[in-house]
Amino acid sequence: MKVLKFGGTSVGTVDSILNVKKIVETIDQPVIVVISALGGITDKLLNTSKIASRGDIAYQDELDEMVARHLTLIKDVVPEVEQSKVIEYVKTMLEELENIFRGLYLIKDLSQKTSDTIVSYGERLSSYIISNVIKGAKLYDSRQFIKTIKQFDKHIVDFETTNRLIKEMFDPLPDVALVPGFISSNMDSGEITNLGRGGSDYTASILAATLDASILEIWTDVDGFMTADPKVISSAYVIDKLSFIEAMELCNFGARVIYPPTIYPVYHKNIPIRIRNTFNPAAPGTFISKEHREGDKKSVIKGISSIDDTCLVTVQGLGMVGVIGVNHRIFRTLAQNGISVFLVSQASSENNTTFAVKNADADLAVKALNEEFALERAQGEISDMQAEKNLATVAIVGENMKRTPGIAGKLFGTLGRAGISVIACAQGASETNISFVIKREYLRKALNSIHDSFFLSEYKVLNIFLAGTGTVGGQLLEQIQHQQPKLMKQNGLKLNVVGIANIDRMIFRREGLDLNHYQQELETNGIETTPIQLCDEILKMNIYNSVFVDCTASDEIAGLYEVFLNKNISVVAANKIAASSSYSNYKLLKETSRKRDIKFLFETNVGAGLPIINTMNSLINSGDHILKLEGVFSGTINFIFNTISEKIPLSKAIRMAADAGYSEPDPRIDLSGKDVIRKLVVLAREAGYKPEQADVVKNLFIPDSYFKGSIENFWEQIHQLDHEFEEKRKQLAFQNKRLRFVARMENGTCEVGLMEVDSHHPFYELEGSNNIILITTERYREFPMIIKGYGAGAEVTAAGVFADIISIANIR
Ligand code: ADP
Ligand code: ASP
Ligand code: MG
């Protein structure tokens, strides 16, 4: 004999009920089918009661909707010949319900008894309807055999009576017995009661245990018990086997797929449970039994679950230390007040005991304990009770954790890297569960990062926020879009662009934006933005494993990095402003990222996509010491010197650099050496020195006066220098020399200026807008290391930014 339970999710629609019919009718042994209310009806009944008891006539609309839903369903699923009988009976029940609501509306008083009566109609209606859908089904009324007694405010099953009545009722056992789940009645008064929300699972378990079923099958809307709630973690996957202990630990902590009390009756009788999907009956589901598989090393933990309704109460005081009986008094007081405690933590100093209760129980717990310890409080031995509300509890569960070192380390390390602080934690000596409490707003982030860290889900996710959709940002998005499938397939990395902002607007999507249409989306759905709003939105999303990518040239955006880093969001900057700002700010950003174990990367600040900073870092990390840096870092200036000829004077060469898009929109930023100075400062700092921009000695080739007026003035006047430059060029050409604008750093002293190089010098043959750097170190002293290549251009810069992003994901 089998017991099958179909939840509200399995009896919500016509199609699902027809699935249930098919599943049950193909079973060739006696079966008890336990049915929940139609999906969503229990919530609706409770909600409608609240509306009516407020004296709000709007309850009538809610009721009408429920009536219509049941009557329409009958027409769709019940064979035509039975329909009028079924409709008549259901209408009678619905009229009763309507009368109760009417009374409630008039009296405006909702007692527990009335609420329990109202909510019972959900299962009474659904079981009656479905008993007329499944061939040969015999309908039972669980109120006649599931008997409860009252303990505090809860209905507790009286097993002695219940077991006896079940045995009587189901002897002989019909082929198909149909039983409403959830509902019961009080043993003494006979009043309608229930087994608590989700209680149909429990009804089914009690029946299975009492009648020695071969298996309890729980049919729902997911393929089985999963590593985490699939509605929160999209990469959660089905666990094929669980032990009773593991299932108990997981569902006790919020895995709604099984109502927690369900486990014990079948566990006690060693009857296995299988979780199955009504919408995918071919899936094997999850098998839950006594057995626990040793050596299943797929993951040491089996699942993660959580409850977001948590309040921590702390009893503390130096007067507690070494005193026997304090904990006894705490828990006795809580029990006397019917308060359930689901996590306890006490430090070995015995200075305080912290426990977790539901938010609704917090005030009563504080009051009762303040009274219990009134004397100790008056004498200063114990402080007033403290309650911290709006927290969440998370548990990781698995019998393989036993005697496996490093699990707690991995767990707390993961949380630390995600910037989540643990407020309290508990692990019992059974080592099957580690629970911890965090702020509620971090719950989703915590679940995601732990899931990613413990379960080798098919892929790792990196969430990207991009500011700036100009040439570099635009190219970057194109490259990401192009590379996404390959990264997913070959490296198991999912790059999710979750936010994009340009100068006016921003868009966000937690699941990832469609990069084909981001421009239109920015225009149509984008919200107006300022840097502060952008920052607020990003922090509000509180998303794990995320990186902020700055492809702007804005100092306000650069000013946001510190906030992001402090919230454990890595930063990749093409923008040079932050790394070349004051040394103290540079150092603060670097240290913040180091402390938080995240990244602040800006490889493209110098030489676009050339691996200059990375190479220097590798040299230094392996014990080398950088003595000297010499380079040509201005693609624009180099282009100008390579272009000047007999026919092309300086002024025209500058114009050509601007037209080709090499220079900044205002070419004076390049010509004044400002850009090169920034780059040199960044490099010198990465080499271990501490220069400020003002410390760099400048030997400029265009007099200061040309930088003072407007840009128009500049274009009008710059030709005045053409002659002088042509003379110089001719003279140098005669000596086989060329001009280069060189940045140098030697032992921390920095300078930029023109240099004449002869044909043996590595800088002589530097084509177009290319960059070059010579790195002299203790190991590369006689022959410096040379890195050379494209030093400007959106495509290579975007590629450099992309490489920084990939290095955050830590894949190769
Ligand atoms: P039913 O109406 O069938 O009783 P429930 O809504 O009570 O269904 O339980 C099924 C739901 O439990 C799933 O849809 C899923 O969202 C949720 N759930 C939470 N945690 C888990 C988990 N670890 N594995 C599977 N489902 C889970
Ligand atoms: N219908 C009840 C509820 O929604 C019982 C159940 O579905 O298990 O809580
Ligand atoms: Mg359920």
C-alpha cells in the first residue's frame, strides 16, 4: 500500500488535476491519496476572513472569486454525468461558507475557532471535487480520525486516539481512498482544527506510518528536494538521496517542500519518502530514507535552507558566569510562555546566552525574561534583555560534514568575502547542521554565495555593473556578448551584466540584461541617473559576486569606488582618475580591496590592453624590485611625432590625431602631458613608490600660454609653432634621430618630456600610436624588459578591461 500526497501546487489547475488523475489511476495497488486545498485557496480563505472581520464588504469579491474558481473547475474536470450532483453539493458547502463570512463581517470578531472552520473548507471542497474525478475513489473525512489536543495556541496530534481511529476507519482498505489533508478535529469537543500550514504532508505521513505503507510519495511542483529553494537560487539542483536526518534538518529550516513534522512518523516506522513532480512524473525525484550514503563526495553538504523570520534575544551579564541554573531558568520561562526557540548559542565564557525566536514572540520573550531575572537585573548582575529583530537564519546541512575539517572555515570565509557579517552561529556535536544568523537584507546574497561555493553548480556567476557606454564601454558590451557562450561552455562562467548606466540613464536587471537591446532599453525603460543614484541602486541590489566597471572619465564616478569596495563589490577602472588621485586615496582603495579580499584593477590606465601593471605586479610578487621605468605612453603624441613631415606640419598632425579619435576630445589634455603624468604616477605607485602628480617634473614642448585660452584660440594659434618644429625635425632627421615624448621614473623620481632618440634606441621604431615601456629591475638590469604594442583604441582598451573582469572571476 502506498500513500500519495498532492499539494496545492498539484491541484491548482485543470491540467494539474488531470495529471493527478492519470498518476493515481495507473497505480496497481491500494493507495491512499491525500489532497490539499486548490493552490492559493488557503491563503485566500485566511485573507478574506481578515477583510470580513474588519467589516470591509470587499470580502464579498474575494469570496465570489473563490466560488467561481471551484465551480468552473468542476465543469472542466468532473465527468459530465456527475457534474450536477457535484455542483449542488459544492454550492451547499459554499453557501455555508458565505454565511460564516457574513457573520464575521457583522460581528467583526475573528476567533481561532472561526478561522480554523473557515480554512477547513479549502481541503473539504478540493477533496470532494477530486474524489469525483479519480475513478473508484472513496472519500473520507479526516476530521473523523485525525484528532488533536490543544497545547498553548497549537493543535497537537493525539497519536493514541488517531492511530486507533485510522486503523478502524481503513479496515478494509479500499483500492483508492481519498483523504483531505491538513484538517482534523479536537479530541474532546469535536471542533474543526488543523495541523498547521503545509499540514497535508503531515496527514499523509500519519496515515502512512499507522497503516504501514511501503512508501510515502509527496507530489509537488518541483523535481525533488533541491540543494536550495529554486525560487531564490536559479542554479539549485535536485538531490537524489537524503537521509531522514538531513531532510529533517533542511525542512526544519524553511525548505517548504516538506512540512517539518512530516518526517518523524515515517522515520519512526522506517518508511521511505519520495518527493516527486506532478508535472514531470518521469523524473526520479528525491528518495529519503534511513540510509545515509557515506563517501558521496559530490558535496560535503546536501542542502541549504533558511528562515527569514528571526529575532535574537540575548541574556547577558557578568553575574551569569559560573552560576548554575541560569539557562534552566531562561528556557523554563520561555516554555511556560509557549515560545519556541530554534537556535541557541552560548560562549564558553558563560557571559551571555543568545537564542533565536520568531519576531512575533520576541516582545513576550523579553518581557517574561525581564520578570524572571528582575532581582539579578536590580543588582546589576544581569543586564536588561536585548532583542534584535528582522534577522534571518541560514543552515547548511549534510551528514558528510561529520569529522570533515574545514567546512565552517569555508562557510564563514565565503560570507566574509561577500561582506556579510555573522551575528550568531550554532553547530551541534552531531555536525550535521551549521546554522547562523545574519541581517535579513543579506539573505539572498548569503544563499547565493554559499550555494556557489559549496555546490559545484554547472556554472559560476559574475555580476557586472557598467558605467559608461561610450566607445570603450560599448565595445566591452559587444565583446562580453560575443564571448558569453564560450565562457559558459568552456569555463563554466556566466557573465551577467546586471546594470548599465550612461551619463543620463540607468537600467538594472538581476537576471541579466539583454545586451542586444541595451541602448533601446536605456532610452525607453532607463531611469534618470546621477552618480549618487547609481550608487544607491547598486547597493540596494545587494548582489553577490559583483564588479563595478568604470568606463567613464568622470571624477564623481571615481569617487564611488570606496563605497563599492567597502560593500565587497570589486572595481575595474578604465578611468584613470582614482589610481592617479592623491596617494592617500590610491592607498585607501588598494588597502580596502586587500582587506576585503576583492579586487581593484586598472590595467588599462596605462598602455590600453598591454599587460604592464600585471607584469610589474608579478615581478614584485616574486621578489624583484623595480628600479626604473621609461616609456612612451601617449599614443596621441607619438602619432603626432610620427606624422610630422615636410608636408604635414605640427598643427595639421594634431588635427589628424584628433580626427582619428586618438586624442582626448580636447587634445590639450594629451599635449600638456597631463595624461602621461597620470599614467606615470599610476605606474610608479604600482612599482612601490609614492609620487603625487605635482611631484612629476615637466619638460613640455608646447609653451604654457597655448593651454590658457579657449580650444578655439588654441586651434587658431597652434600653427605658430609649425615652423620651429619643422626646423627641429629636419635637423634631427639629418642626425638620424627622432623625437619622443618620454615618461621616466627612477628610484621614485618622475619626469616627463621630449627626448631625442637615435636609431639604436628601442623607442626609435615606435609606429603609429603605439606605446612602449622599458622596465629595469634588479633581475632585468642590463637588458630591461620591454613591452610594446597598441597603446590606444577602444577595442584593445575594452579587451584589457574584459581581461581584468575575467581575472576577478578567477578562471584561466
Ligand atoms: P505543495 O503545495 O505541493 O505542498 P509547497 O509550496 O508547499 O508545495 O512546496 C513546494 C515548494 O517548496 C517549491 O515550489 C519550492 O519553491 C519550495 N522549496 C523551498 N525549498 C526547497 C528545496 N530545498 N527544494 C525544493 N523545493 C523547495
Ligand atoms: N492547504 C494547507 C496550506 O496551504 C495545507 C497544505 O497545503 O499542506 O497550508
Ligand atoms: Mg506544502
